[in-house]
Amino acid sequence: MAKKPANAKSAARKNAPVKASANAGKAFFGTASMDFLERYLNNASPTGFESGGQRLWLDYIKPWVDSSFTDNYGTAVGVINPEAKYKVVIEAHADEISWFVHYITKDGFIYVRRNGGSDHMIAPSKRVNIHTDNGIVKAVFGWPAIHVRTPKNDPTPALDNIFLDCGCATKEEVEALGVHVGCVITYEDEFMVLNKNTFTGRALDNRMGGFMIAEVARMLKAEKVKLPFGLYIVNSVQEEVGLRGAEMIVERIRPNLALVTDVTHDTQTPLMNKIQSGDVACGQGPVLAYGPAVHNNVLKTVIAAATKAKLPFQRAAVSRATGTDTDAFAYGAAGVPSALISLPLRYMHTTVESVNKQDVENVVRLIAACLRSLKGNEDWRYIK
């Protein structure tokens, strides 16, 4: 998720969960789905360098779509019923936050610059991969030991003092490894499952969204759903630096409707402020956003679909902007009626982002339920 405006998601309120789906206790994600999720999350897809992950994603959805395409910057799209005039988009973003090599000292230390909203506070002692033309170079974010820090000299991590050490003694030695200014850097941390119900790792924001929209396509195929419209399953690039991929692809597709999924803050953990960030909980279902970019008629359709399918959901007010690709669709291509269906997530923009497995399933079910409810000729205008 891109950096949010100061007042975005500032007044969330939780809807009392509706009775859970009748299928809630059954396994929803099979072995193939879980294998893909792990490979997809562990693969590096930093902003501007998403192509590796996009290839994995396109290969995965291929059996469930009629055609696919990519644009110049790497946004990937799978299409069902490509000849249909009425077009519906379900969308997530593919990129993860990362770092760039910014400055290499004569002693072989590397200073960095953000690529997206990377958090300098979590960097010290992290292991990283520097991506070079020669392959991955291993490095670590160094930090002075607690033994040598004093009350007068106890630095706080900041962009001007965090640094990488790749085991080199000179700048020339670093460069001999293939590292140069502009190389992209990702954390080494990988996917794991906590207590059988919590998916944890880096880049769940928002490759979990890419996984969910792919699972919607799988579900529609498995249940032999015939859609009366063209469905464009869109995995956009460069959301973390300003919704750029979505801004591009909306002009190419020019859809009649967009259902966007991203993550939003769970506010139940220590140090979270519910007055500032609202009352949202992992395990209580998808979060439906209210705000100017969210089309009221589309939102009512989503709520009706959730209620009919007996799926739990929560509500959040996002004020001026959602801070997600919803804004790019809502305000692009002369205005696309759009809604945002969010996945509650803990520890955003860290390497231990965490979501509830049941919430992931319910986002998939809700998007599928919304699609089933459409006739493919809806006129979403407020005034007709």
C-alpha cells in the first residue's frame, strides 16, 4: 500500500459480523494454491522491477482465463470473455517496497535510498539481497552493538545513518561484486504460517491481493460460472510510488466498473491508536471503505452481495483519498465507478506483515459474490 494521507483510514468502525459462510470450516486453498502463494511471496518484486513475480502470476492464472496481456511497465492482466463490451476489473498491486544503492563509501559501506515507503526503523540487523546483473549479492544492515552505545550516543535509525555491509573493505571490492548505484535491495525474510491461521512475511502488501484475485479466477472456473461481461483480472505495478501502474492500465482498459483490493491496518495490537486509525481487526472479515473515491452505488452492491452470501465484513472511513489504486481507477478514464475491499493486516511495511487466513478466504468469496450479482449492463450514475 502506498503512503496514506495523514487522515486516511482515520475513522474506521467495525460492522457486527454476519453469520460466517457455510463453507467456513472447509479447506478453501488447496496444495497448488498454497505452493503458489509461498513462491509468489518469496519471490522479489520491488517497485519498478516486478517482472519476475508477474511471470509467476501469469503462469498461475493461465488455466482460468481466456487471454492475457501486459503493458509497457509490467502490469499483468488476465481476461475472461475478452470480446464483451461491458468490462469489469478486479485489481491488486504487485510491487513491494525496497531500497536502492545510493552511495558507496571508500571503505565499502553502502548507504541507501527508499524505493516506496520502506521503514528505516526496522532496518538495523536485517539481512538483504542486492540485485545485480551478476545475480544476488548478500549484505546486512549493520548497527553499533548495545555495549558501545551510551545515553549520550545512542542513535535512532534514520536514512542518513543506516548502512549496508557486504563484507568488503573498499569501494572497488563492492563494485567488483557487481554492485553499483541504482541496484535494488530487498529483504531476505520469507513466508511462514503462525498457529495454522496467520500468513506472515514481507510483501503481503499487496501480493496477497494478487493471490486473492487469482483465486477468484480459479473459483469461477471451478464452479463453472458464466459471466455476462468481460472480467479483467489486473495485477498493477508501481502502486507504492503513487498508484502509477493503475493510472496507466485504467486508460488502456477503460472499464465500466472496478473492484480494488488492498490491505488496511489492523488496529488491535499494542501501540496502535484506534482514535487515529479506527477499529479494524484481523479475523473479522474484509473491510469496506467509505470515501469520495468509493462509488456509493457500487458499495451498496458489495454490501448486498456480502449480506446475501452471509460473509462477515467491517467498515472504514477513508476521508479524502483511499491511498490505494482505487483512487487511480475512480479518477481515471473519465471516472470509473469503483469500490475498495481491503484485507486487514498487521505490521504494514515490515518484514512480518500478518493476515488472517479466514479473512483471505472471505475476500475471495466476497469478490466472487459481487461478480455473480452483476448483470453486465449496470448504469452506476447517481443522477440519470
